[in-house]
Amino acid sequence: MTPTISNIRIYPIKSLDPVEVKEADIGKSSLLHDREFAMINKDRKFISGKFTSKVNTLRSAFDLENSTVTFNEEGSSNYMTFNLEEDNENLEKYLTDFFGMSVTIIRNDEGKFQDVPVIGGITILSDATLKSLTEHFPGITLDKMRNRFRANIEITNVEAFWEDNLFAEPGSVIEFKINDVTLFGIDPRERCIVPTRDPFTGDTYPKFTKEFVRIREHTLPGWSKLRDYGHYYYLTVDTFIPDTEKGKVIRLGDELKIIGKKELSILNI
């Protein structure tokens, strides 16, 4: 079976809900429109899942074509819609009231709001990995597991943790292609507090990190280079996008082909 793209997700506002799309353009250092907007407080710190669990209770639905976002609090039927390009004053007032602190919306279309700019523009994992994890965490559905780890691209037709094939030991990278798009797997993504929380309520799953590390260690494929990274609290792969790929398109059903290992130094990053 050939590794194939089965899910593409874009997160227009950093830390909020995703949009599932059938295809996505490659931007300067990420998928176009991914983390294009971000919320910051008066100290210019990102208001994210790392900053407050209240982020998890804010539902957001996006219309990318018309640049609008519709908000409601989890469980509420009170919906408010704002234009992301023309209605910042009312949008920021709504978010300020919701979070109980001053909120400003900022914009950048070059991937600068990624957690790991430049080398983490697109994150990848397999659907088999997510399904495997749900078997170890009672009560966490596939959709909730997907929302805990917030990857851009999912791969199907592979075994659990197959995505470890897309990174090498520190100092080396893995070149691969999705259709005609060339990408480089840089390293595994070290996780933070976000996956420990329910993506819809913000409630913390007891001993999530400890159990996840145990599972990761005991299910680690023998060929995986994750051991070289010092611990096991990693999931998804960070990728680098060469400038030559901007404007190309990744689509559902595209096949992924590994080209081979290269030295990190060839990327000049």
C-alpha cells in the first residue's frame, strides 16, 4: 500500500478550531491561511492553549472564501460572525469579553505564528497513529485525539507511528514528496500541555503525559530515530518547505514518496 494523504487541516486563527479542506496551497513557510491570524494579550503574548484552557471552550467556524469567522462558546447556541479583514474592532471586543482580558488580533501570511516557524510549517502524522492512541486512552475519541495534536496532514495506508520514517537523527533530514511538492522532515514535534487537555472543555486527562510517554516508548518501531531525541514526549513531524514549492498544491489522495536522507546543512536554515 502507498502512503496517501487522507486529511488536510488548516487552522486560520492560531489555537482555535481547524478547517478541513480537500486541497491546500503551499505558502511561504506553511500551508496558505494556516495560523494566518493570532490572538495576543496586552503584553503581546499569544493567547493559546498553552496560555489558558479557556481557548478550548471557544468554538470557531471559518469561511475562508469570504474571510469570516463564527464564534460560540461550547454548548451555547449564541453565534456571532465577524469579517476577519473588516471587522477587527467588534471581533476584538467579543474576544476581550470572552477571555476577560484585552485581546488584539494580529495577522501574518508567512507562517510566523507557527510554534516552530520555518522548520515546522507543516506537521504530519498517520491516521493509524491516532487510532492506536485512542485504544490506550479510554474516553478519548478519534476526533478528540486528532484535535489534541492538531496536525496539518494525515497519512493513511500505513501502520501506527509510520511518520517516524519522515525524520532522521539530529543533524540529518528526510527529503520526501507529496505529489510534486518537495518537503523535508526535520524532526519530531516535542509536545506541550495542549494534548493533555480535552479540546472542547479544557479539562485535563489524568496522567496523560506519563501514560503517553509509556505508550510511545513501548510501541516505538525498532527503526525509529526517536531515541536520539532524549525522551518520548513527541508526536507528529515538523517539515521545512523550500522556496521553490510556494504556490504548489497538496490534495487529498496525493501519494507520499520518501526520497532519502540528506544533511541538514543543505537547507541553509
